[in-house]
Amino acid sequence: MAELSDIVNETVRGEIEEFLEDPAEIERSINLFAAASPEMQEIAEAVIIGEHEDAGSLTEQALENGVSALEIMDDGLIAGMSIVGIKFRENFIYVPEVLVCARAMKAGMAHVEPILSASGAMKMGTVVMGTVKGDLHDIGKNLCIMMLRGAGFTVVDLGVDTAPEDFVSAVKENEALVMGMSALLTTTMPNMGRTIEAFTDAGLRSEVGIMVGGAPVTEEFAKTIGADAYGKDAMACVDTAKSLATAQRSESAT
């Protein structure tokens, strides 16, 4: 198993040591960065500290050096943003800092997205995302959307205060494999259950994988309302969406 000392980039190593507390997340991050090249770790550092010019130029240089766009996206840009997502979830940083880091990731993605799109690597499927009815908070949702797009998903963003019928219509119109709902207020959490009921009433419940997330949401609550999965942060959202999309493809093929 990889050790923290195997990560050559001092900033990345320090971020993991200082801000990550969950043993599983620490292990995952150490293994990810220890296996990444110093070049990818440097791109991740630029994202973590919000240096958009560095993120763009380092990505461009890596491409010129023959590094694949997929490796840059996974081991550099998304890996860096995963640390940002954890720090945001645990209240070590706040919305302004997240937006700065998001700008850095976008600067790198501007170079790799055209390559990935042309190669067909950006065809993971469609995900519909929205904040539930009565809730106007969207920074967590927007972070998830950016990570999903970076991972190759087409994302339909319904914004905030989204009614159950709007989720249903969007999934039908876009033939989405996955639908994600977020809530920051405990008072709006019941609307997640009502939205799932709307899919059942429309006869579409088996047609889409439904994931939920947000600060007050728990895995237990997700199970109670009949969601297929719970994602505690943006990185988990991407992993969950991949699993749900794969399951939906398999089910439709049978």
C-alpha cells in the first residue's frame, strides 16, 4: 500500500495530511496521488490552490509532452478538485475559495475537453441535476456538475427550487440514465421523497438511477425515501453516477 511519503508534491502531501480525516478518503487520496506522475501532481496543486493560469499552462505543457488528455483530467484536474470538494464539505473552505479552484479546473479542462470529445471519451451518458423544491442553495450541486462534466457526463442543470414534475420532464426529454437531487435545508429534504414518488407515478422509476446529496442528507435518509444511492461529496457523486449509469445500461440491455 502506498504511503503519504510516496507523494512527491509537497503541497498535495500537506493538503492530505492537514485536511483529510476519514481513513478511507485518506487511503484513496494517497493511492491516487502516489500513482500519479509529478507532472499530474503539479496540475492538481494548481487546482487546489486556485491558480488558474498555472492550471491552464501546465495542462497545455503536459499535452505537448505527450500525456493523454484522459490522464490529465483524471490524475490532475479531477484529483485536485476532489481535495477541494472534501475541504468544502468539511467547512475548511467556503464558496469564494471553491469558485477560485473551480476556475482553475476549468482553465485546464478548456485544453482537454476538445480532445476528449473528439475521441468519444466524453460519452458517459446524461445526468439530470437540480436542487429540490423550496431550496435555493446550489454551490454543492454546481461543484458536482463540474466534476460530472469533467468525468465525461452530459449534465442537464435544472438549477434551484426544482419541482418534482420538472425532474420527471427533464429525465424523459433527455433520456437521462441518472438523476441527482441536492438539498441544504432539512425542511426541503422531504421534497426528495416526493420527487421519487413522482417518478413512480409517471411509471419511470425503473428507467433512471436516482442519487441524493447535500449537507443534511445521510445514507440512511436516502434509503428511507427510496433513492438508489447517496453521495457525500462531489467525488462520490461522480463515482455514484458512473455506477448507476452502468447499472441502467445493463438493465436496459436485458
